[in-house]
Amino acid sequence: TSLSAPWSELAERNERMNRLLDETSKALPASCRVIAVALCPTGEILVTSLSTSTDEALNLEIETACIFPDAAAEESILDSTVYIEVMKPLDELIRLNEDQIRGLDTTTVADNFKEESSKRDWWDERQHADHQLRSLIEEVESKYFSSQSVRRVFLGDDDDDTHISCGNLASKFEQAYASDHKSDENVASKEDVYSMTVNQLKEELENLQVHVTTRKRPSKKQLVDMVIEARAASATRPEQSGGTSDSDEKCMLLILDENLHRFPFEGMAICSKWAVSRVPSLPFAVAPLIKSR
């Protein structure tokens, strides 16, 4: 591989690395970004991105940001701040999750959850764990990955928060007016749904490609709610032009070191608009692309 040459052979290693980057620039799709996140021995988080360049004079764009956490807590000088604030609470949530589901099977479930109260308590515990995990992800993103420089590394030119401008105020006013007008249309639309018969509601659900899977026959009120929700979802669904394809989808390839691979980076808002996949290394990601050319 590109990094298999001995450390003493620096010239050969540099040549192989340049060859890898050259092959990457030819094989990596324009809609794809490679993001590497590593925890340095001194406690900083290093984030590096690699993507094809829009500049004809360049083959690849490589951007790097270093995140300096606060000083380590006095309670544990040997542990880094990242471990105390990120990995330690994450490991605790993982342990609680494993304890809750350990030993569960069809037999134990039937024996231990005969009463509705015990089932509710179990699900309340699950929801509490989910809420704690979501809070941890949001806290970590806000503290470590929310700065403009780090967002730039993750998102490149697709960062909506990179450029802040008033823009065209007239167009903003028109958008606000259109939004208020649209809300009035939504009210009229709901009144139209309330006046539908049961058969009309079922036909509307079929037109919206919503399939009723409940065992019991749904009431008219339930059908009305389903139609309103389906219409709202259809209205907010982004439109796709005829020229788009799966290959145009923005893709993010995450390379994480052994200290950070447990953290669910995919749950951060900064990754929400990307199709995120994890790969162990850059050669692992590029090799199939080169082979498929």
C-alpha cells in the first residue's frame, strides 16, 4: 500500500503518497468528501477533509482544522478532556443500554413484562436513554464542531452558515408574505379534508401513496389525521429534477481513529444532509473506485 514503505525510506513513502492522492483525484466523485477525525496524543482533535477541487489548477482540496479543548478536569489529570466530556459519558450510555437488553428473549419478555406498567417502565427507560444520547451528541457538536473553521472542513462550500448576509430584503419580504399566504391555504385545505367522506379519504390516501396497515378499521377522525399528515409531508418533501440520480447524492466518507470510532458522528446535524459511510482508511475507500473505472 501507499504507507507500507519503511519509515527510513521517506522518498519512497512520499512517492507512494503522491501516487495515492493522484489516483484519488481521478476516482473520487465530485459529490463526495472524505473526512478524517483523529484524537491527538496531546488531547486535540484533528479534522481533515479531502475532496476534488473545482479549480482546474488543482486536483484535490485538503483542509485541516485543529480543535483545542479546555484544560483537563482536576479530578483526572491523566485523562484528556475529550475522554471526560465525550467518551466517558458515551461509554456509560452504552453500558446502560447493554444492561437493559441483556438476556432478553421471547421467554424472558413473556415472564417479566406481563403487566402493562412494567412494559411502560421499560420503554420509558429506553426513551430516557435515547434522550440522553441525543443531548450528548448535540452538546459535543456545539462545543467541538460548531465553529466556522470546523464546519468548513466538514461541509466545504455547502455550509449554509459560512456566509452571513442580509441579501435581497425585497425577496425576503415576498417569501414571508408567501409563507403567510400558504398558511391560509393550509387552513382551507384542512377544512376540505374534514368535509370528505370515508371513501374519499381512503382514495386520497391511495393517491398520496399511504397504505393503512392497522388491524382495526380506522375511524373517520383517524383517516382525516392521516390525510392531513400525508399532505403536510408531501408539501415539505424536496422536489427532484429529472436530471438527478443516485450518483448526484452528496456522500461523506468518515475515517475515525480507534479512540473516536464509538461516537455516533452520523447523528450530528452537520452530517444530516449527507449520506454518511465509514471506511477504515483512504486506500480502502479509493480502491473500489479505481477498480470500477
